Amino acid sequence: MNDTRTASGGDEKTKGYDHELVWEACNALDAEGIKPTYQAVRQKLGGKGSFSYISAGMKTWTPPRAVPVPDLPEEMVERVKSFTSAVWQSATAAARAEFAIERESHLQRIGELETAVVDYETDLKALNAEVASLLQQKSASDTRMAELEQQVIEQRGKIAVFEQLASGRGSAKKPSRRGIKPSLVQEDTPAPYSSGFTS
């Protein structure tokens, strides 16, 4: 008597064979979401089974029917709907509250940043004004420095002229009395004393 659960390969005849092994392989593939094919079934059988044997088994295989799920009672359906609605409303309220807190925090942070920007702009304006004042003072100082330098140059020129004049006077010779007219000499010689009385 032949073993009807054998899927050995190639010499078995379709007639008289039990295709339970093929059906089990097809069921396993269907449960995995894989469409049963000859190659897939043969792979499930460990690479055994002839084409005619597997094909005959696949022709007689019927996919398992899904077990029908009875409808829930109307009262249960309403309870589920009510519970779902309550959960949704609670989750929505919690999300809105969290969003409001985060929004308030973000608005506060934005206000702080805006205040900081105003302070920075004020400080920048003051700094620019100070820089402009310093530049103006520097310009005035440069002008005054140029004037003083010009005055120094002029004073040095005057000093040089005076030094030349002083040097020229010191080296000049005194005039000689030779060749001076007697009248001029007499004018320089004091007259003898006279009492004003005559003898």
C-alpha cells in the first residue's frame, strides 16, 4: 500500500493520492499573505513533489473561509461611540491647553527678544553718536595741530633771522679815530674850567 502523505517526487500518480500536504502548504502560504503557486508550494514542501501532484492538489484546494464576526449589540455600539467621543474631546482639550501654554511662552519670548532688539538699537545709536563726536573732535584737533605746526615753523624762521642779526652785530668792528676832523675831536674833548673872573 502506498503512503498517501508522501510528496516525494516525480513517480507518484495523481489518482489515489491524498493531497493533504499540498493543502497544508497552500493554507500556510495563504495565512502569510502569499498567493499559492507551484513554486511556492513546492518550496514549502522542501523542494519535493512533482508538477502533476502539486497541480492536482492545488486544483482541489479551497481557501479557508473567514469566520464571520457577529455584529455588536446596538447598546454596545453606542457605548463605544460615546467613549470614543469622550476620549477625543479630552485629548483635544489637553492638546489645546498645551498649545495655549506653549503659545504664551513663545509670545513672551518674542516680547523679550523685541525689547532686546530695541535696547541694542538704542545702544547702537548712542555709540554711533559718540563715534561721530570723537571723529569731529579728532578733525578739530588735526586742524589745531596743523595751525600750531605752522606757527612753530614761522617762529623758528623768526628766531633764525634774529640769530643772524645778532651774529652780524657782534662781529662788526668799531670805527677808528684816525682821519677824524679836529673840530669833531674838539667837540668830543671837554673845555677847561673857567671861573668867569678876569684879571
